[in-house]
Amino acid sequence: MLNYVASPNELENKVILVTGAGGGIGKAAALSFAAHGATVILLGRTVKKLENVYDQIVTSGGPEPAIVPLDLKGATAQHYRDMAATIINQFGKLDGLLHNASVLGHLEPLKQITEELFDEVMQVNLKSEFLMTQALLDPLALAPCASVLFTSSSVGNKGRAYWGTYAISKFATEGMMQVLADEYSNTSLRFNAINPGATRTSMRAKAFPAENPDDLKAPQDIMPLYLYLMSDESKSENGKTFVAQPK
Ligand code: NAP
């Protein structure tokens, strides 16, 4: 699956929502899904970046995407309920959901983490995923074989000093994925997570400023796994965390 080769129309007729689609891994995923035929819903907080991805998809002949400008920090359950209703009205179903947007917060000893920063990171990285998934279960159930993908991290199943709230949010993300996978195990809806591994993005540069980015894989290099998990080839996978760059 790490070397999965998707056919050019692998995701044809699928509607896939990607959070944090304006940059980094989310942008690569949105471009890759669209290049394989999916209609992509681009969700993010910076409209200019989303428009740039939209233009790239349309210019390269992909299906016309939709743009959802939303700051996960301030979004409420009602925003997600409205989004679910719009998706059902406009597309009739949702075949894929990639929870990708996250913030790093600060790398610091747990003793120093402020309540404000804790709440912000948990809101963006975890609570928004909970509320969005809950609201989108209805359009996901209308698709024949929907895939929900969460994004974890190496610090999402083994704690590491100074990775504080980010690590805690990723542990909880994996937990939520496993709970949902178990609840829906007798249905066609599946829930999995990806740990992308060290990837050349602005978040990675913030976490490891001294690192040479040229030594890292680019987001597009890890897309075979994302395509596999969004394609019907992975319909029997449920409740697992996939590592995009095993050591
Ligand atoms: P990135 O380059 O920082 O991109 C993060 C994306 O999330 C951006 O599009 C950003 O939008 C969006 N976002 C952040 N806060 C948001 C908010 N409040 N509302 C809406 N969107 C928001 O990060 P990345 O490296 O691509 O990370 C993607 C995922 O992979 C994350 O879940 C991260 O934890 C995980 N991950 C990455 C690595 C790595 O080495 N890169 C390793 C392990 C896990 P703006 O551009 O508008 O800010």
C-alpha cells in the first residue's frame, strides 16, 4: 500500500472533504485525489491558499472542487451541521473525509503549558474532528463505501518530552478513530489513521528548524498511502493506524 498505484480514475464519482487543504500534506492530498477523479471539498482557514489549490485542480482538468472557508478554532457544532446539510444538498453523499488540519502549539515542558494554549490546540486538533465527524456521519452513510481518515503522528502512540498538547491531541485522535471503527465495524463505513512521518512542510520546519528540508520526503511522495486508503481497494481496512514512512 505504500507503493500503491492508483488508476487515473480510481476516485471517480467520489466526493472527498480535506481539512487544511491549502498547504502542506492537505494540499498534496487534495491535488492527488482530484487528479484521480474525485470532487474535492477544500476546507481551510486561508481562502487565498484554497483558491490557489482550486485553480490548480481546474487548470489541470480535474472535477470542479468546492471551497469551505472555516477556522476550526472558532467553528461550532452548528457550522458542521450546516456543512453536512449543504453537502447532502449539493452532492447527495460524502465518500471520503481526511482530517488533516492541525496546529503544533509550542514545544515546551508540560509544566509550562498554559490553559489557553492547551484549549486552542485541543480545539483545532481534536474537538473540531469530533464535531465534524459527528455531523458528517449522515452524508458519509449515504455513500456506498465511505472512508474516514484521521492524521496522527509518531507522538500519537508514544509520548515524547516537550510535545505536550500536540502529542495528547494525537493520542486522543487515534482513540476516537478506534472507537468509531468499533462502533461501525458491521457497516461499509471505515475509520483509519495515517502517521505521515517526517514530511517537508511548514509544521515540520517549525518543529525542527535546524533540519535540512531537502533531506525529507515531500508531501506528494507519501500520497500512494492516502490514495489507497481513500480508494475502494482499502474497504476491508478498519481501526488501523498506517505509517507512511516506516523506519
Ligand atoms: P502544515 O503545513 O502546517 O498544514 C496544516 C494545515 O492545517 C494548513 O493548511 C493550515 O491552514 C490548516 N489549519 C491549521 N489551523 C487551522 C484552523 N484553525 N482552521 C482551519 N485550518 C487550519 O502541516 P502539515 O505538516 O501539512 O500537517 C498535516 C497533518 O500531518 C497534521 O495533522 C500534522 O499533525 C500531521 N503530521 C505532519 C508531519 C510532518 O512531518 N509534516 C508529521 C506527523 C504528522 P493555513 O495554511 O491556512 O494555516
